[in-house]
Amino acid sequence: LNFELLPHPPYSPDLAPSDYWLFADLK
């Protein structure tokens, strides 16, 4: 999945949960 590479806003309700655990895992 490349959704972490897409220029989407951090407040997107559709991607917010995914971004949270993704960036938390990366950092």
C-alpha cells in the first residue's frame, strides 16, 4: 500500500487511523 506516500491531509477520517499506526511504527 502506498497511501502513506499520497499527498493526503492528516485529518482525513478515512486515512487518519492508518497514518497513526503507520507513522507511530516508523518513528
